[in-house]
Amino acid sequence: MMNRKAVPFETERMAGMEQSLFLNSRQKEVLRALMNDQKPISYKSLSEYFKLSVRTLQREVKSLTPILNRYHVKISKKMGSGLQLQGSDDNIRKLKVHLQDAKVMTTYSPEERQEGIAYDLLLSNAPLKTDYFSVKFGVSAATIAYDLDKIRAGFEECGITLERAPGIGIFIDGTEQQRRTLLSRLLHKDITFEDWLAFFQKPASDKILYGKLGSIIRNRLLKFVQTDKISDVDRVLNEVLDKQSDIVLTDRNYVNLIIHIVLSMERIQSGKIIEQTNLSEWQPMDSDTLLLAEKIVNHLEQLFSVTFPEIETKYISLHLAGAKVSAETTEADDGGEEFKWIELTQSFIRSIEHDLNTSFEGDKLLFDGLVSHFVPVLNRLKYQLQIHNPMLAKIKENYPDVYAACENACALLTEKTGYPIPEDEIGYLTMHVGASVLRIESYANETYKAVVVCASGLGTSMYLSTKIRSEIPNLKVTAVISVNELTEWLQNDHDADIIISTVNLPVKSDIDVEIVSPILNTDDVSRIRNSLVSTIHTEEKHPAVSETNSDAEESNSLLSLAASGECMMHILRGFRVHEHVTVASDRISSLLVHLEDTEAVSDLNRLIADIKEREQQGGFILDELAMLHTKSKGVTAPLATVFRTEEPVPWYNDSGDKQNVTVIILLVVPAEAPEEYMKMISEIPASFIDEAFLNGIISGEVHEVKRLLEEVLTGSFKQRITSVSKGL
């Protein structure tokens, strides 16, 4: 069997012949994405595109280096922005031309392989052997068996049974409608309706080439269907529908109909169409939709030289009937139908208001949007047409309360209409309500102030502050302090609307306090926002500056700048990366013993004791990285060190749960260090929010880590210079 491991680019330069490219499909798509996007692309965006881990994509990007060198092109990595091709326009153009003719070896991620197996089983009306899948996807029979177990669960959710009979093969037991539903769901997966519509609106020459949908089509749909059919079906539908005015399809129904027709043609052309023998269950067809369906079928039969069975024409007619939004519904209604939609919408809104304890009174956008949405929804339900929501999982994850409220409201609508509302529809309704919630939040367009507290006022607090600024832009962090500094701060300055702390506070405060995780999870953000909603925030204080103290302030600014620069130099001069570190049961001691000869360490035992005392208050873990940070009398200068372990090491996070890490970063300042030292060294954990920076610390070459560190610290120092200059 051919070795299907990812292979790096190769080139063959022969006399009189142009060079040829040999690469896998994943490498080709990464290159295509970098060429077609005018802006830098982050690893996170690529990961979402290709449904692959960041680590896998990093390996693919690295494997592109040899071929790019031949074209004098490279992939530049810009912290905070992402990856971008760098080279002359002429060299990039040559690479693009050769890429189009490249010889490609198809690669499948586990998810793509499982989707391909499911697709084949749904299309086939005969058993398929394990060997068939093993050869097709280039994996062992044991891997196929594992894939089938994963697929079985998804089938069972739709009422389909996957059977494995020795000597016969693998087949599925399900109705025609169940097969169609699952096939449609496969093609809709990861592609929003907005993506499809953007695709249909492009010129024909661009439809399969660019953008997120183009990438998904090439990576996944090309492995399922002949994607040129999508464009052809789109053109046929446009031609037929434009010649009549009785039936107007909503965007979602238009997309659903195209996907249905494409799947039907796949089954017809492969000879695997399943005939429906019992037509008594079908709803009577009105003449308009049936006639229109026949026109569509006639055009498709002429274009593709196929014959559609009667059942497929009726299926198309059902889609048209379920999607029908005619003049009688939207304009000529004398009040009866309109009243029904208004009454259903009012009932829905009242239910979600009760569950969310929020008033949506006066939100005309929500009301009108729901009325317009319910018309096609009830028609789809009436004709038992499926609809898929590729964003459903994210909607449930990001808006669990709103989704639960909509689910309850839909149960009420089911009682009124007699139609059960599926979760895909509930997901779309959640988006309507979620948009309204965001509008309500935007009404309180105020800026609030917070003080962030952690055990030492170092490290985790700065990462937390950066995360707060990202997640809650209208919440300004005015101070970052340690628990020991809190009492003095409360006595001298109450200029904050909320205290956000990573530890329980030993003192009482009149200011609202929220205890959060150092990584600020979704629940933390919700609690902070809800607390601020009822807060009457403090007025901004602008103390007068007299001429008598202006000179002193100018001097202090310059001294502060000098201290920041001094701290930066200490960190950069003393920075080290220790590779292949073996960690014993006394984890902290076995790590810090490597610092015995470090100039900044004056008392190693004291430093170890201070680190252990700080860790008792909770650890900090992000991905595979743990952070140790404190103030200590065991050092005479700021110190930053990275330890990369020989084996994964169990570590405790802030919740007390054990988690394996492979990298530990140590950040320490002297016990009596000035505030400027704290701020400068805290720029390092504050930058962990940047994916490129964090990945560099975890897995980058030593010289790359030093470069990233220097960029962060010098960038911060330059900002301080600018700030001081403006004040002079």
C-alpha cells in the first residue's frame, strides 16, 4: 500500500522542461489560501478552515519551505497578524501558475475520512466491504472499524442503523427521507447559508476558486460530488425562477433546493437512486409548484443527459411548496394569515422574555425579523422538509441561555401549531434573539472601570487584564494590584466600578467583587457584564495640575522611563531556554536548580520557597504552558526563563485540576522592585493572548523565542517613550 504520510514539496528541474510540483492536497490548499488572501492569515483561521489542529498546520507550513526557496518566496510570520507570502509579484505569479498544474496526492483528515465513508454508505443500496474503504482512504482495516463506530452514533441520531454482516459487508438500514436528510447535512456541514449565497453571487469563473467556501469545496466536497454541478444547477434554477413571479424562494430555501438537486443527480448518475413505491404518503401537489418542478427537471435533463424519476420531481415540488412565499401570503392577505403570524411572534417573544428576564419591548427589528422567519418555517414544517444549521453547535455553546429560552418558546409554538420545531430551526431563532440581546447591551454604551487583583499583582493579573480588554472593551482596567496592596488601595482610592480577582479577598469592599479564573472563561465574562448592568459607575476624575508640580512630574516620567528600560535590558540579557529538562516529584525545586549559576539569583532556596508559596494560591496553565511568577528576595534583578520538559509533566491549574504541560515559564522580580519592573515583565504574560506569541514560546526555536520576547518588550518600551514624549 502506498505510504500516505504528508510529504514535503519536491521539485524536478530538467533540461527543456518547466519544474513540476509534487505535494499533498493539504499543502496545496494552504498555499492557495495564502495566495488568494490579501491580508495575513492566523493559524487559528487556517485551523477553522481546514478543521485541523494548529500543530498539524505548523508542520504543513514548515514543509513548504524547500519549494518556496526555489521561487525565492517565503512565508513570513507577523506577531499579532498571521502568515503571509513574501516575495516579488513575478515570483509569486510563477508559483501560482505551477501550483495550478501541480501533481497532488489526496490526503484525508480523520473527520474527512469518516464523512467520506458515511457519504458512500448513504449513496449505496448494496453492502460495501471494509477492504473497499481501506484501499480508498489508504488506512488499515482497524482504522476503518474505528471510523465506523464513530459514524454509527451520528446515524443513530437520525434513526438510521449501520449494520456490519460478516461475509456480506457494511450497509445501512433507513428510509429514503432519512438518507436524504443525512446526505444534505453532510454537504451543509461547516458552510453557512451566507457562505453559499456569497458563492452563488460570484462570477462563474470564480465560484470554485476563492474564499472560505471555495476552500471547503475543494477540500471536502470534491471528495464527495462533482462540484461543477453546483454552479450548473444554480444557473438552471435562476433561469427557470426568473421567468415566473408566483413563487419567490427565501435565501435558505434556495440553498436547500440546490443542495437537494445536486445530491439527487449524484444518486441518479451513480445508478444508486432508491425508488419510492408507496406514494400515498405524499401531500397533494398544487399545480403551480408541480409545473415549476417539471420545468426545472426538463432543463436539468437536457443539460446533464439524465432522466429524473417521478419521485425526484415530486421531491423538488415539495421543496418549492414548502418554500413558497407568494403574493397571497405577503401582500394580498386580508388580515387572517397576518394575524396568525403576529400572534405566534408575540407568544414567542413573551416566552423568551420570561425565561431571560429581559424586556424586548420596542425592538422592531426582532419583531419584524421573527414574523418574516416564521412564514417559511411553518411551511417547511408543514411539508416535512429538513433544514440544517451548520452553526448549531457554536450557537448552543456561545448562547446556552438564549437557546434554552428559544427551545422553551418553540415548545409553546408546537402546542399552538401542531408542528414539532427541530433544533436546527431553534438555532436560527436563537440568532434573532441573540442579536436583540446585543442591541440591548449596546444601549448601555458606557465605559466602566475595574481594578484587577491577583496573589502577587504579577503575571496572571496582566494576562487577565489583557483578556478583559479583549472580551469587554468598555471595561477599563485602571489598576493591577496584589492582595497585599488591596487594603491600602481601598483606603486611598475607590475609583472603580468593580473588583475582579483571581483569589478570594481577605477584606470586605463596598465595590462589587467578581472572583474569576485567570484565563477568564465565558461564565466569568457573563457574570462581570451582569454585575456592570446594575452599576452606577464612578465619574472620571481629572485632578488639576498646578505649575508648581509640573517639573516634578516631568522628572518622574523620565525616571519611570529609565526604570522600564533598565528592566527590559535585565530580562533580555538574562533570558534562557532550558531544553529536555527532567522534572522530579519536587517539581519546582528540580526546575529551579538549573538557575544555580544565574547572575540574577542571589538566594536559590529563598526563590524556591517564594515560588512554592505563590503556587499554593493557584496555578496558571494555558494550552501546554504553565507559568510560575512571583516577587522574591531571592533575586536581585528581573528574570525570565523557559523550561521545556523531557516528558509531559502533571500540573495543577487554578481550579485544582491536574493537567499535563510540556513548557514552564518563570517570571520573577525582586521583592522591592519598582512598579515599572512589574509592568515591563508583565508584558510577557499579557502577550499570551496572541496565538503566534504563545505558540512560539511553546515550540519555537530558541532564537525565535528571543526575537518574540524582544519584539514584545521593545514594543512596549517604545509606547512608553511616545507616551512620555506627549506629556513633556
